[in-house]
Amino acid sequence: MGAPVVLGIESSCDETGVGIVRDGKLLAHVVASSMDEHARFGGVVPEIAARAHLHSFNPVVRQALDQAGMRLSRIDAVAVTTGPGLSGALQVGLSGAKTLAYAAGVPLYGVHHLAGHVAADTLEHGPLPEPCVVLIVSGGHTSLLLVRDLVREPILHLGDTLDDAAGECFDKVARILGLPYPGGPAIDRAAREGDRKAVAFPRPLTRPGDDPYAFSFSGLKTAAARWVEGHRLRGEEVPVADGAAALQEAVADVLTRKALAACRAYDVRTLIVVGGVAANSRVRALAEKRCASAGIELRVPPMTLCTDNGAMIAAVGDLLVRSGAEPAPLDVSIDPSAPLEYAALTPLARSAVRAA
């Protein structure tokens, strides 16, 4: 009998993602995004996201199975994001995953969304080195982790964001600069024509005595807002490209500086950068430069695997199945604000908890 085939489902925000993985190899990867529906509101609207998942779920599953050249009966396990994320969006994904698992007669595995981002790198570069430092940077999360065995051991948080995440900072400043949503790609595009040294934006929490691994981007956002306001009060045109380039440089500097410091402190030779902001060109370039200087291997997934997707959830499910992990119970529920402690996330429904 061949290696088990795992179908993964991701629906924590505005992407409906389905991936299929077997023995660490990606067989299918399909994503439907409702981003355009949210753009006119300047951010994700939970009700619109949940409705979009309902419409996209079955077509995306069918496309993934077709891409892999399989029928549902060939699937050996289903993995699904159970948190963190938008409550309604997570519920749609979990309900669909339960239905598929029941129809196929296979086990279901609940997966922590952020562990999925970590596992995404394995689909490109193979098994994670043990240990490794992982920098997760996305719209809602910025974390530095020390990872050993992703699915067997607890994940050590070295530092997290105290307020705005890096991607959130990009989104908010992009709006101030008059750039479209989502802000990260818009900032990246505008920065190509700008001078990253044009504005001396602050580097939060990088002074002696500051937490070496914690992040804070709220003050940087405020500094950018005041810079824009100053130009407008003086009746001057805002140099958007310079502002975008300088902001991007500040974020990339802080992220990579702290990540390299963690590698040195824990004597780790591999840095993995994942999450949506890992697609940012300056973050990638500065990480490559600093890792090369420090003799540290840098691993970053392809851009298509940096943003939310079902392939990364399938990758965790594949690791869980091969490690002999217990499947999720039938009454597994969601946890929209779940902290990252383990890759598997199988919270019980509240009614089951009360009955116990």
C-alpha cells in the first residue's frame, strides 16, 4: 500500500484553499480568494468572507481532486484549519471537512493555522531542520519561534507582536498613503520607485534593554501617518514612493535583525521565513543578505505558498498521519483565537466541554 494521501482545507480568512499532499509531496494546490469583494471596504468583512467560502468550497475541492487526478475515495485523511481566524469562515471550512471525511470514511485532523505556514516550507525544501528558527509574518501575526519536531514537540515562542502585526502595519499605512487594499503588495509595488533612505522611520523595540524578540509596529504606523500629515498640512504633495520604500525598509530591518539575533542566541543554523509578508521583496532581499553574511541558511517558500492556502494545512496533516497522531474527535470545534502551542489543534465544542 502506498503512502497516505491527505487533503487539506484552509478557510481562516478570505481564501478558500484546498491542497493534496502525499509523503511530503504536493499533488494539488487550489485557492479561491474573495479579496476583491473586500477591497472596497479597505479590509476583510467577516460575513462576506464566510459567504464566499460557502460558494467556493465545493468547486475548489473538485478542482484540487481533478488536479491530482484523484477521486475522493482515494483520500486517506482530511486536515482542516480549526483556528485561529474568523469564526464564521472557520466554521464553513470545518463543516465541509467533516462532511468530506465522513463521506470518504477517513480520519479528520484539526490543524493550527500558523503551524500550516511553518509546514508550507517543507513542500519546497523538504523536512524542517531540527532545530530551526521560524519567522512568521502575515497580516495578523508576527512571531519568532524555535521549532524542533513540528508535530511531536511543543513550539517555543521566542517573541510575538505586542500590537499591530507587520502586514497590518502595511495595510494601515497603505490606506493613509492612498494605496489600494491589500496594503502589502501595494507598498511593495510603490517602493520600487522610491528611496528607502528618504525618511528616517523608527525601528521599534531595537534599543538596548528592549525585548530582543518582541515586535511592535503600531508606533511605526503612527510615525508614517504623522509624516503624511505633515506634508499635507504644508500643502505639499506626499512622496508616496519614498514613504513606501522607507516604511518597507523599517519593517524588513526590524524583522530580519531580530530573526538573526534569535539564530545566534540559540545557535541555530537555519532561518525559515513564512507567511504573507514573506512575499515582500525587501524582506526577502534583506533576509538573504543578512543570512549570507552570518552563515545561516535561509529557507522561504515560493510566493504561492506564503499566503493562506490548503496545501500548507495538508502538509501538517501529512506529518500528523505519518507520526501516528490521534485524529480529531467527532465533536471537534474551532478556536478563533487559539495560541500556537502544538501543530494539531482539536478544541471541543462548548457543549461537549460543559457535559464533561
